[in-house]
Amino acid sequence: MITYLIKSGGCLLVLLTVYHLLLEKEKSLRFNRAWLFFSLLFSFVVPFLPLDGLPASKIPVLPHISLPAINESPVTVPVNNNTAHASPSYVNWILILYGIVTAFWLLRFSRNLYQVLHRISGHSWVRHEGARLVLLRENYVPHTFGKAIFLNEKAWREGAIDKEILTHELAHARQLHTLDILVLEVLRIFFWFNPLLILYKRAIQLNHEFLADEAVIATYHNPKQYQQLLFQLVSLANPSSLSSPLNYHITKKR
């Protein structure tokens, strides 16, 4: 197990370093998204693959050498029962701790998923360009989960939702950015101790925002006005870690 964790962690680190050094500043945003997604799957799958390509028949066999027998009186080595039981007990405690923390992360993920799905089913919604606009009474920042876009109901009824912001969220929905986040969150349930997954989530979310920004700029060709709209919204709260929200730190990088 330790060997697997070292291999997967090494792959995650190498592939993320390649991304930051060579790809992050490039404008091939779709390739960057594919690279980050591939890096996650590759890093956790490749350690399971057999890397020994040398057939057993090709391995040289050393000649058998007979050594003269030596008669010695058997030596009795005292067995320390405390030492024999210490190692299994230590491993058991580690497994128990891992199980408790993993259960916590699983419950957290399940609660967040339930809250999002309950928010979708518990509010009125309208169809708009292939997406579902879920109208909330709360004044949350616009955010997307799957094909559902969460907006403030009053602002939508009054026509106060800027078309650039709506196009931004539609890009999240059409490009299925939620899929990347869900895969990452599932990995974090079982590998919560790996800090590299936090860095991957930041990189993936930033890439998603660049892709959504690209869709807005290609449609309205007014980056300055769009930038001002983003900074007006970043102070609003985001109710879910599973959605694609506007984020101050991400917006500042953009």
C-alpha cells in the first residue's frame, strides 16, 4: 500500500509540475483541462499496472552450490511477546483512524450532494438554452451544478441578471465542468491525506473559469465590462463546494 501511495503521489507531482511549467500559461484551455483530468486518472491507475516486462524464463538462474553441513547446537532465541503484538496493534490503529476520517469525508460529500439536489428539486425553475435555471430566494453568487444554474429569483424576474454572467454559467453547464469536480471529490474521500489534490482542485477550477470566460469574450467582445461584472459578484456567498462558483481568488488571477 505504501508503495502504491508513493507511486501515485509521484505521478501526481510530476504531471502537475509539467502543467504549471509548460501548459498553464498557454491558451490551449481544452487541452489543459484534458491534461489535468488525465493526470488524476493516470496517477491513481498506473501503479496497479504490472511494470515487470521480463519473462520468468529469461531470468538467469545461478548454479546450485553445495555447502558442507555444519553441526551446531540449536540456539534458543527468546521471543518478546510484546514486540510480536506491537506491530499489528499499531497497524490496526492506523486503519481505524483512516476509516474514521474517510467516513467523515464520505458523509461530507453525501451531505453536499444531497443539499444541491434538494435545492434543485425544492425551488421553481425555468428552461433556458438547454439548461435549468433554478430560482433561489437567497442572494447567492450565480453557480452551476451539472445542467442546473442557480440564480436569485428576484433578480431573474426583474431582468437584472447580466447576459455575460448567464453566458458564463451556461458555458459551465454545456461543458460539464461538474464532472471534473465530482471525480476529484470522490478521490479526496479516499485520499484525503494527499495535499496535491487540493492543488489539483484549484488548477481545475481556474481552468474552468478560463473556459467560461473564453465563451463570454467570444460572444460579447468586451473584456473590461465583463471584468467589472465579475468583481461585483465575488463578495456573494457560495452554498456548495461541488458547484462552479465565482471566486475572489480565482477571479483575481483571471
